[in-house]
Amino acid sequence: MTAPSTFGLSTEARNLHWLLSNLVEEVPGVHSVTVVSSDGLMLLSSDPGRHRAKEAGPSDGPKGSSADLATIVSGIGSLTVGAAKLMDGGGVKQTMVAMDEGSVFVMSISDGSLLGVHATPDCDMSVVAYHMALFVGRAGHVLTPELRSELRTSMESAQ
């Protein structure tokens, strides 16, 4: 993972970037991570410089684009919220999709934002879920409207 530039960002934004980087670097099997706002916009990415799809192998994430992972996470989040409403299931806390060649995890953050992880098919799912819960616990209370706006602006400038 290429470390994103955090120059000029607030302390809270730099801390979120650091938490995201640690999630990717410290959890075995994690390919990429993204945070998506409740309206579907990417706020953070483990690879913010790769917003456009590239020729990439399957281990490079969804078509090699962090924007693709954000789109997938937003779609899964919307689908599961709709399903939970239809089934009177309450709020959705976590969703996991296991595929032959990978896994996608989506976890709700307190403000309606979503944390998404793309991992290898043989990852330890409980370890990934545990570290995602740590991220959500640490990030959820600081993800204010002001910080979301700052993160959106920094993602747009990275393009």
C-alpha cells in the first residue's frame, strides 16, 4: 500500500488515515479497505491514488480500483439495509460475502457510513471482523460532518 499524503489535513483526518493503514498492514489477508459515506461517496481508501480501474490481477482488488470497492460496499450496504427493513430485522451491523477468490466485509459506522474490506478467501474472518470492529469503535465518534467534508475534499484532490 502506498501511504496517502496527509499533508494539510486535520489531526482527526490524519488519525483516520493511520487507522486505515494499520488495518491493511497488520491484518493478514486484507487487500484493500475503504470508508464510504451514507450517501455513497468514498471518504477514505487504502489506495487513494487508484480511483480508476486498471488492468489488474484478481489479488489487486475489484478491477484494481478503490472506487470499485467503494461502489460495491455502498451497494451491499444499501441492499442489506433494505432487506433488514423488509424482515423487521433492525439495524445491520455487519455483512460478509464469501467468494471462491476473495471475501468482502461491510460494517456499519455510527453515522451511517460504512467500512468495507476486501480480503483473501483464506483470511481468518474472525480476525478481520475484530479489527474492523476496532476501527469502527475508534473512528465512529470522530466522523463528524465537518470531517466527512474534509475527507471528501482530500479524496477528490487525490484524483
